[in-house]
Amino acid sequence: MRSSWYTDAVIYQLDPRLFADSNDDGWGDLRGVTERLHYLRGLGVTCVWLLPFYVSPFRDGGYDVVDHLAIDPRLGDLADMAHLLEAAEDLGLHVLVELITQHTSDQHRWFQEARHDRSSRYRDYYVWADEPNNDIKPMFPDVEPKTWTWDDEAQQFYRHAFYSHEPDLALDNPRVRDELYRIVSFWLRMGVSGFRVDAVPMMLERARAARPDTDGQWLVRDLQTAVSKQRTGAVLLGEVDVAPDEYAHYFGTDGRGMTMLLDFWSNNHLFLALARGQAEPLERALRAQPAPPPDSAYAHWLRNNDELDLERLSEGERKEVLDAFAPDDSMRVYGRGIRRRLATMLDGDPRRIALAHAVVLSLPGPPVLRYGDEIGMGDDLDRPEREAVRTPMQWSTTPSAGFSTAPQDRFPAPVIIGPYGPDRVSVDEQNVHEGSLLHRVGGLVRARLGLSELGRARPEPWDMDASSVLALRYEDAESSVLLLANLADEEVVASLPADEVLALQAGAVRYVDVHVDQDYAVVEADGRIPIAGYGYRWLRRTVDGDAIGGGEGA
């Protein structure tokens, strides 16, 4: 596998509305993000993924877009975005933004004109029908059970896979696709490094409607061509929640598809492994993961801006994860997922939260960190649906969490209170404690940046005689590393395979810790490797006593 900037990246997902308020009006903004870029760089992040900042009523976190080419005034303006991109470039940070083309807000000018006039050029920008049908399933069945809504002014039904205030765009219309390419060109010229593409399978559904004799992948290829022509090295990170045997279709057989895929299959099985305290489900998922094409990769994460969608698990497996991490109905949503933050799911245990980060950071391809997870932020289950995990970043121990000095009733969302409130969970408080979760996660991130094998090679899961230990070996022509993570609360002793033990005993190889959760004795010739409960050991295999590369200690 060749290595590109994104295959070695560590991505940090943040919501500009909720990250930092620079002008004290109560809303986070782009200037606030710019002021905190040094924090992200110090954490070890190499790429910032900005959640929606476009003009929007923010009824759906900004995914209900009113203008794809303008910044919501509450978040800043284009000059603020230009400054953010310049500051990021100075710090060596790439920036990804959202490409939301499956739908718009019902307040978008296109939809309003389409409603008012059947002869408008925008009428066929959307999907209309005289009679609704069941061509798609609702994404939020317990909140929005229907996918067609009658519009009195238009005198037709319009389709919406998501909320009724988000009408579906008709990407089978070439004029809509031209709008899409214009949006892509605009932001690439501004200086972004690429896009996280929303709801890619839904986009392809409309592409198949345009050309029924195809699988719709031509639209992905056309989008990749538009991106590549505008900026070399720009990426498309696809939200593609499908089974592994379908991944190749989205990457494209000729490498002209999505640059990276968000791997929901491995994400689901990672949480099944955490629920069981057993490595097997994640090992099984990784074995089912097809190798990506050259210059392509999978992206892995723990939690994101949405619910933890568990649809890739069997019914029995899904119940295991729900029972372990969302025992109360108030913690569940849409009949398929969990609306909690990572920290609350793992009972606020810093060891276990750090262990979960060690696991995701040891997977092949770029890891995605969710803002606030590095300090163990909690959730607000009093808020509806996915809004429970969308709360202001907690910078300081003040009641407003250092997010803003404005009255809290002006905030886009309330600050967390209770055991996960800023008086107990904040960047400032954890910065000054060497063993804090922030220091542990930062250490893991920076150590991973020194393990270039993870961007060049595919891992081989090893059986090390300890069912709770995830053991991933990465090897290329130059070096080899072994990443171990104990998913159980009790200390275990993992054992190297017999051929490695023989090599150890012959003095041909050594295993040297490059990053650990605590101090451990050196690996002896018997090949037995102790690992603490919820512990992790990242080791480099050295040949003839000569270490290749290096890493960072605990």
C-alpha cells in the first residue's frame, strides 16, 4: 500500500457551533475554531473535519442546508473561513468539510421556488409525485415514519428520506449534478482538502434512477473526477453504511471512487468486542474487510455526531451491545442505535475510555476522534434524539465551560451538568494532571503518528492465547510493529506464537515497548507479555537487536 497524507492522518471531528465562541454572542464560530487550532495540533491531530457551517435553520445540526455556498452569519463569513484555512495550513493541518447533496432545507431558495411554480427550473431539482410510494425506507422511523409529505402550494407530494423539512434532491437531474460540482469547486478553491460526503448510498439511488442500466457508481466517479481536477490530493470521505462485500463498489475498481470509506461494519463489531470484553468480533470484522485500492483507506471511529447505529450486527449481537451500553430505553433511538457519548457508555472509567482509543488508533487507516471524547465529555439525555451528544465543548471548569461568556440561554445547546459537567470534566483540569484521560489520548495519538506502518501495511490479527487481547501485527519491507489491547478488566498474559518465541530464544529478534498504558517489564525469551486490565502495549519488533524507528512512552 502506498502512503498519502490521509492514510497517515488523525482526523478530529468538531461542530463549529459548539466548539468555541470568539465574539461572546453565545454561538461557537469559525474564529473560535481558528483560535483553538493550536490545541488540536498539540493533541497530535493532522486533519480537522468541520461539521456543517452553512446557512441553515439548524433543525438538523446544519444538515438542513439553505445555502451551500455561504456561511451562517452566526458562525462567521467567508473571510473567517479563509483565515481558518490559512491558519490550519500554517500548522500543517488539513481541513475537510461536509458535502450535503442528498437533500436541502425546505427553506432553500431552490425548494421555495419549486413549490411556487411548476414551470420553475427548480421544480425538478426535487423528487415529486402525485401519489406517494414506498420506494425508500424512512431513516428515522420512530420520529418520521413517512417519506412523502403533501405540499399544499405545490399540489404534489415531495420525498424526504430524512425529515420532512429536508426534501430530497433529484440527483438524476443533470442540472442538480452541475450544482453539486459547482459547490465542490467553490470550497476546493477556498482551500479545503476534501469532503465528507453525506449519505452516499442515497445519492446512488438517484443515479440509478437517471441510468437504470447502471449501478449508479458513475456518479461517484464523476464526483471524484471533479475533485481531482480542482485540487491534487483532495479526498472524498464517504458515509457508506453497507456490508463489506459492497465496499469495492464505492472505492471503484479503477480507484476513481471514494478516497476513504467510513467503516460502519468494523465500528459495530468494535463495540460488540468492547461489550463482550473479547477481541474476536473485531478480528472477524477486520478479516472481512477487503483491502482498499492503492491510495485509498478506511476511516475508523468510536463515536460521531449521530447515534451509534448498530444495523450491521445481528439481532442478538445488537441486543448485547444495547444491553451493555444503553440499558435504559431513554438511551436508545430509532430502534437501532445508542444516543450516548463514549464516556457515559463506558461508565466514565478513564482506563476503559483510553483503551477504546487505543483500539481505534491501532486499526488500519485514519482514526476519527470526536470533539470532547479526548476528555470524556458526557451527554444530555433530556435533549431529543441525536441532540443528546451535541453539547458545547468543555474547555474550563466555569459553569459556561469556557465555551462562551454570553448568557447560557443564548447557547445552541445547554452545557452538560452533573457528574460530566465542566466542574469535573474539562481541558484545563486535565491539562495539569499527567495521568489524565487527555494526556493518555494525546500520548496515543502522537505515538500512532510515529508508527508509519499503519499507513503502509494491512494488519494481521494474531492469536496470542488470550481471548480478551486484540493483537494486530503490521509488517512491511522495513519494519514491524505489534499492537496489543486488553479489552477485559483483569490483567492477562498474552503469548507470542511459537515461531516468534523460537526467534526470541535464538536472539534473532526482540520486542521493545514504544507506547504503553503503564510500566512493564521487558519481553523475555519465553514470549509471555503481561497486559493490565484495560491496558495496551504497542511494541516494535527489532531484528538483530537494531530498533527501526521509535515511538513515545506512556
